[in-house]
Amino acid sequence: MGETEREKADDRAALDLVGLVGQANEAANFLKALGHDGRLTILCHLQSGPKSVTELENLLSSRQAVVSQQLARLRLEGLVSARREGQAIYYSLLDPKVEATITLLARLFGKPA
């Protein structure tokens, strides 16, 4: 008698949880980096493509110093990268887990269409 689809799904979920336990510290640090509304909002905006600090200031209606502080933290965590073009610095997503997490958060917390 073969396993039911439910039993197979339960087995896969258990394996995933065992793997997560081994990576709990890394996962917690990742979530801490996303755990600030300003940083999360920046990452949401970067999902659509690279943005300059000035563009992010305008999108967030925030001061340059505040945006730069949050970007510095995201760079430190390895979640975004920066490139200079003349006077402007453009930021983009670096870690693929960010895009997957934002997509999940949009499904969980986004307003229905």
C-alpha cells in the first residue's frame, strides 16, 4: 500500500523543518534585516528594479540620511548591492531570498485585487 499524497506532503514538511532548525540563526538574521518597515519598503521598491537614493527618498517621503542609513544596513546584510553612475548611487536586490520573501509577504498581507 503506497503513501497518500497527504503523508508525502507531511514528510516533506517535516524534512523542511529539520533543515530550518539547522539554519535558524541565519533565518532569524535575515528576518531581522527585513523587520523594519523602512527597510522592507525599500526592498519592495527595489523589486521592480534598481533605484537611486534620490528615487527612494521620494518614494518613501523620507530624508536622505534616513534612507542611506537603512540602505547601509541592507548592504551590510548582503541583501542589496550598489553601483555608482556619475553622482548617483543605484541600489538593487542582491539576495534572491528577498524577492521570494517579498512575493510571499505580498500574498499574505497584500490587499486583494
